[in-house]
Amino acid sequence: MVRGTLAKGEISVFATAPATLAHGEAVRFLQRATFGGSPSEVASLIAEGVEDWWEREVAEMPGRSNFALFLRDGVRAPTLWNRYFTGNALLRKRLGYALSQIFVTSFDGADGFAVAEYVDLLEKNCFGTYRELLEVISKSVAMGQYLTYTYNFKADWVTGQLPDENYAREILQLFSIGLVELNLDGTVRHDSAGNPIETYGQDDILGLARVFTGWYPDTSIERPARMRRPMVNNPQWHSPESKSFLGTTIPANTGAERSMQIALDTIANHPNVAPFISRQLIQRLVTSNPSPAYVRRIASVFTNDGNGVRGNLEAVFWAILTDEEAWSPPTSTTGKLREPVLRFTTVMRALDVRSTERPWKVWSTKNPAESLGHSPFESLSVFNFYRPGYTPPTSRFADRGLVAPEFQIANETSVFGWVNFIARFLQWPPAGIEFNYTGLLVLADRPPGLVNELASRLVGWPLSPDTHQTIVNAVSAINLWTPEVTRMERIHGAVVMIAASNDFLYDR
């Protein structure tokens, strides 16, 4: 077990999940730690216990890599949905997806095979250290292309060409330390005049940009195989000047590989990394507004996993998902809007979806009017579909000083788009898509029982009384041509109404 051994009273407390899980607790845990649980997976988790389940999941690798599926089928979205709806190693897949929302690359900006491999890289490295992950990301072809530092040349003082600063800026602003200095609990540090203290300036960007010169895909290998390899460096393209940033200076004429090692060591050891990354990971998995105490506990684990290891991501993820705040009853400030991708996967896995055709006929869901307005690895910006600090203007969130990242893509179009999309998908699924309605058909003649069963799968807990009664009344009113048709329509109607309810949409 590598999660760490800190005891109560030390820098941090490793919370543990309840010894015996209630059904709702198991559903909620799987919705955070995976893409949602099927009834059989929920039952297995309850029988197995969280710790044993975790150990087994950490040891598992996906049966087939995303790159292999992409190579076989030649399509990008169906391969991802295939892996997120079914298969093993769902913890790795879910945590890789969470990391992808911080360390963003996209099919809209990089070679498809490179991005397919990037999906696998995040999953392979999600239980290593942050420093190891940062190097894998920095050498990946997908990131090099997306943030434009492939074929990034040293300065040419004759033509005035300067190294591309894109990756140098984003690795600091988005992937590691952020714009302002933070305390361990994620709160902002201020100078004597009360102003936030900036973490870096333009000179740091200029120095770091020189580090990321000379890197390019290994052209000695044919595409697409080269997209699976780390980038290589041409010494003639690498900046020979000294490189100064974040209080570190790399001497002139230091080679590209050594320069990158020094740069990544410097970044990974910056005190801001622990609270900056920890808070965002909590947001992606548990709640949009973690308390400073929650952030501090996780950042302490990031700083030292109990065995002297900094940035042990397995320890960090375990601490996030088993923290007391993750298991405590919801309050008015906990939880988060369930992002569209996770709404979709949760419904599909609750209905035990399968496909008889290959590739799966589930395409990009980026169109907000016709589908989700959200699709894995298809962000148009390195800032992701939504930003971690977003607050809807003139809202109750703003009045209370809270953030609500997922609301950045919530509008009239996307709200109706989700309901219409999931209703169509269930009513007229794509070719080959099948659902397991065993256990639901026998309940369809008893609407209260049907609604309770679906609520237990989709929400984990009983619906609020008014919502429950509204849906039961609507389902009871569905009486069509034959008992068989009526049962199917009642199941579809109940799923859609629950999926449109606040009980489901706001994940507490």
C-alpha cells in the first residue's frame, strides 16, 4: 500500500471510508471515483469494501489502450465512450479524465493519434508522482503540438525570432503554480499593502521558454507509432543561453534534456503546487468549494505522503475521495453541478449499456443544442470547457463568494439540449446500443417502485418528496398501446425526468 502512513496529530490525517457502506454511499463513491456504477458494481463495492476495491483497481490496467482502439477503429469519440461506459480499470480512466481537465490537450489542436496516446499516458501515470507526470506531459507529442512548442527554435538575433512562450506560460499558470502565491490551505497570500503576491513575471516566462526549445516528434519512426514516443531534441535548435526563472538559473550551454530536468524539478518543488493542484482535483472529484481545511489536508498529503514522497498522486487521490468532507452530509456550499460528460456516463452505466457493433456509434457530443455541449478531449482552449474559478455573474453563487465552474457551459441551449439528447438516446439508441432493463420492466407496472429503483441507481438516495411525487404522477400517466410499450416508455420517461431533476444534476 503506497497511500502513506500518517497518523492523527501529524501533518495530515488519512481519512478512511466507512467500514460498511450503505447503498447510497457506494453509489456516490463510484460516481466520483469512476464514471458511475452499474447495479452489480455497486453490490460488489459494498461486499468488497473501499480499501480492497481501491487496491484492486490501482493494480489494474485497461484491457485495451485508447491508442489501440483508435488505431483499430479510426474514430476518436467512440473509442472514449466505449472505454468510459464499459471495461475494467475504471478508477484509472476516471482519474485520467480528471487530470485531463487540468493538463488540457484536445483533438482540436493536436494529431488524433497523439491525443489518443495522451489519454493513455494520463491513465498510466495517475498513480505515480506529480513530477513524473509533469515530465511525461511535457515530452508528449500531443502537448507539444497543442501548446505549440514542437519545432520551437532558439532565438535568432538576425531575424528577431524568439522562442515560443506558450508552454512556458501555461505550465506555470495552469499546470503547476497559478498566478498568485497561496497558503497551504489554498487561500491567497498578500503583501504588506494587502495585494496578492504574484508567483512569476514575464522574465520567468522568457527564461523558461528557452528550456522548451528544440523538441519535436521522433521522425525516425513512422506515424502513427511516433505519436506514442516521447519527443526528442535537436541540440542545434536548443537555446544555448542561460535560463533564469523562479529563482533558478540554468547555466549557459546546458543541454536540452538537463535543462528540462532542472526546470521541472524547480516547478514541481514550488510551494504553490500542492494547494493549487490539490484544490482543482478536489473540484473535479468531490466539490466546487472545498473548505480551506479540506484543501490543507490534501495539500499536506501532496507535500508528504507519510513516507517522505512529494506529489504521490495515489495518496492524493485516496485522501480526496476518503476525506471526512467527502463523506459528510451535504451542506449549502458542498457538491457541484454534474458536468454533462458525467451525466451521460452515469446514466449509461446505471442502465448497464452495451454495444453489439464496433466501433460504438456514439459520436462527439460537443454541440450544446443537440447533445451535451461537452465532449472528452475536445476543448477549444487550454483553459478547458470551464475554468476552476468561474462564478456565474449576478447569481446567488456570486453573492456568497462561491465558484461554480460547470455553470460556465450551462445556459438555456445546453439545459434543453441535455434533456432532449438523453431522451432521444434512450428512445432511439444508435445502432448496436443496448440497455439491460432486467429488474426495471417488472417494476414498470408500479411507478413508485420504478422511480425509487432508478433514483437509487442515478442519485443513490431517495428523491426529494416533491420531485418524487411529480415523477411518479407523470410516469403513472403513461399508458400506451400495449403493456410492453407502456413499460418501456415508463422506464424511459422516469430516467429522463430524474436526469433532468436538481437531485441528479447537482451532485452532493
